[in-house]
Amino acid sequence: MLFNISNAGTEILQDKLFLQKNISLAVLRLDKIHPVVSGNKLFKLHYFLQEASTAAHKTILTFGGAYSNHLVATAYACKAAGLKSIGIVRGEAAAQLSLTLQHCISFGMQLKYLSRDAYHQKDDAAFIDRLLEQFGPCTIIPEGGYSEAGAKGAALIWKLIEQNTWTHIVTASGTATTLAGLLLGADTETIISVPVLKGMSDFENRIIFCGAGEKLPQLQIADGYHFGGYAKKTPELLSFMNTIWEQQQLPTDFVYTAKMLYAIFDRIKKDQFSAGSKILCLHTGGLQGNLSLQKNTLLY
């Protein structure tokens, strides 16, 4: 690993609700691995970084939006590994770049902006060929690491999880790459996904695409907690984030981890976990996204 993953640790959350329902709930603090390449991002990047480091081109090209944690994590990881990075950005360049894109540039990433229509072609072979003609040989990482290599990297998260200790492992899901990685490494554990995108209904195909199809029977989907869609938020969600901070001293982000924890608290209240369940939730990082919130929105 490029960074020290031992910085991550498991924290047990305390709440009267858990005592009442006879349930244990803990959070694996992947966000503590590194302030920029935090959470699940480092794991999904692992095999791509390894490939690029041994190639003559020493270059990685990847994709993302103006607020993409994946883009900024890739930019920083490439800088740390001595690699060149290229980011293909969805949408035109704004007069005032997002903090995320400013950070990408500061970490040495070359950015190319595409219209949303053109960006939709990002998985087409002919489109990829045109990018290779423009930028030369490089290791290409699909958006969010969505691939078998990304899922294989995400499976390395199991190095930090004590096997057969937990009945359920929970993650927020965007591309479902981390979800596939958790399934790949699971033994008897049930793996729960909390989708953060509205209308995300192709999980089975995504899991199969990432090479974890045989583990589909161990998957549960906790849908209905996207709060309007990707990166959308409501006063209720922001209030929940502040409550979690006050009660647990646990910082969350509104894109992924807060939605995931809200879902699990809600499902515990609704008796959707059996007594004696031991639940481990992944904190997948992305705290930098909170910088886009109005000052003093959060207590941390």
C-alpha cells in the first residue's frame, strides 16, 4: 500500500437504541488513513497504481465530475507515487473552479473538460482510443475505479476487518466497486449496500461486472436513503450529521457516510436487524466534500 493503512481503526458506537435492540454497531475509520487519499479510494486505486508504476509511461488517466473525491485522490496518489495524472472532467470549466479541481491541479493533475454529452462516451472503445491518441500510452482507471481491478483492490479492505466477527458489513455505494470488493472477501457476513444515487437499480449487473457475481446471495440493498440523489442533502440529513458528531465525535460527509449511517440507525429502529446482530459500517472518507457547505452548517 502507498500509505499506512494501520492508521484506520474500528470504533464502537454507543447509543441507548443499540442497548434496547441488543445490537452492536461499529465504524471502520478508513477516513483516518490519509486526509486526501482517504476511505475506500486508496484500495480501489491500488492495482492501477501498481500497474502504472511498472509501466514505461508512468501515467494514469481517469474520469470524474467537478466534486469527485476519486479525481482528487488519484491526483494526490499519483503525485506521491511519482506518476503523471490526467483527469477527464465532466462538464465545462467553470469561471470559479471547485475546491476539488483546484486541489487536483495543485497535485499536478492535467485536466481536460468535456461536455456532458461527450463525457457519456467515456466507456466506448473508440472514445478511449482517441484519448490515447491525444495523451499517449497510459493506465486508464474507469470512473470511481469501476472494474474488476478496482473491486480486487477494494477487497484489500478485509485486511482491516476481523473475519467472522461481524454479522453485517455496511457500505455506501456509488459505482458499487467497493461493494463488490467486500463481497469478494466475505465469508459468512451479509454485505449491505446503501445507494447514494437515485434510481440505482442495476446492482446485480454491476456486481457481476466487477467479478463478484457468485456472492450475490450475501448482498442486501438498503434503498431509499439517497436524500434526493447523488450529493443531494436535506436539513434532516445535516441535522443528523451534527447529532452524530455531538454524540459520537464522528465526522461524516453528506455524500456517502452520513446517508449510510442514517440508513442503519433507521433500520435498527424499525427492527430490521435481529437481536444479537454485530454491524460494521465503513467510513469511506470524502470529508473534503463538506468544504462546499456554507460556513457553520456543521459543528466540526
